[in-house]
Amino acid sequence: MRVALSLFIGLGCVVLHTAFLVRLLGPYPLYDLLLPLIVRVSIFGPKGESILIILVLGTIMDALSGSPAGLYVVSYLWVFAGVRGSMYFLDAGSLFLFPLILAVGIILQNMLFAISIHGFIFESHQFFFLLKTIILQVTVGLVTAPFFLLILNAAYARCDRWRVQLRGEQPDPEH
């Protein structure tokens, strides 16, 4: 049930990002709206379910965004690996650390995108445009990440309550 909820939320984020927000605001002030979900699933979800969600949503985002094939899948897998690795050292589920982890994910994703498009050679105007874009996206991410985490936590808590009501199962204490 959690996988279905994650895919439903992810599809909503993909549609919102690719169909509406990019047309209204342009592509640069927004970070990828799937990143908060990817970070949250990476922190709280089982490894197998998290990878499944990442592969499905990354493939959909690759198909709809017009990016080079596999770019979103690879960036999400790198974010997943980074989050899982940081969990050994940090309380990654903290409301205060979540924005910082998301900011690192935004930087990582932008760097992967820039390298895939431009290679390792940047002209000065490209570098400063990339730097301005990353700073703007990280700022927006730091401000909005706690709200995304609260909304996602509430959605998963409601999902657990529905599962208990429908099947008589016990809620999973890890999530």
C-alpha cells in the first residue's frame, strides 16, 4: 500500500512539475519536486521498495521531461545511495536535517545534469548561470523541504491507519 501511495504522490509531483510549474515559473527556480519524495522513501522505506519506486518514477520522469535517457533514474539512485550512506552517521529523518539532505540532493542532481549536458568543460557564463540556478534551487528547497516532509509524513501515517482499518494489520513502527 505504501508503494502505491508513493507512486501516486510521485505521479502527482511529475504532472505538477512538468505540466504546470515549469510553464508558469520556468525550469530554473524550481528543483525537482520528486526529490523530497525520493529522499523520504530512501530514509524510511525498505531498500527493495525504495529502489522500485525510484526506478519507476525516474523512468516516468525521463520519458516526460525530454532529458537524456536515464538521467533522472541515475540521479535518483545517487541520491538514494547518498541518503542511505548518510543514515549511518546522521539522524536523517530529523525535520532539521531533511532540508540539508534535500539541498545536497539538489546540488548533486544539478551537477549530474550539467555534466551530462556540457561535459566537464564550462565557459564562464555557463558556470555562473549554473551556480545561480543551484543557489536559487537550494534556497527554495531549504524553505519548502520541512513542509514537504510534514505533508509526506501525514500521508504515510494516514495510509498506515487505512491499512489497519481495512486489513486489521498493525502499523509498521519504522515508518
